[in-house]
Amino acid sequence: MLEVQGIRSILMHGKMIKNVSFVLNLGMNILLVIQIVRKGYTFEFNLNSWSIRKGFSTLIKGSVKNELYILDQVPSFKCLF
């Protein structure tokens, strides 16, 4: 079982997301929907695409391939301690 090692802030595409759970040696990044929604962002899922938005600003977006919602770009995350 993996445990949360702490709470951090991340810089994602120039936008600060605070209070993100940090799990050491997870092997992948997990972004909790509730943490993003609490910051005022919305999630939009369509048949061929998805996005995380706040007003007219898009934080990140992706597409659908093999019935999975995936990122179209490599996200630029920076963990700020």
C-alpha cells in the first residue's frame, strides 16, 4: 500500500494547483478531480475529447483513444515544496 507523504503545490501549465497529495514512488501522476474542482475548474468529457477548464481558459486537454481519455501533450508539472 502506498501512503500520502505530504501535501504539495504544483505548477501545471503556468497555473498553481495547491494542496495536491504527494505519493513517493507511485510511478505515475494522479490528479484528483475533487482537488481541481475545488479550485473552480470544470471537467468536460465528449465522445472524442476532454478538457479541464476555468471560464474560457483551458488548463489541459486530451483525446479519446481505444476507449480511454488520454493527454494529447506531455504536461509540464513542477512540484513546489
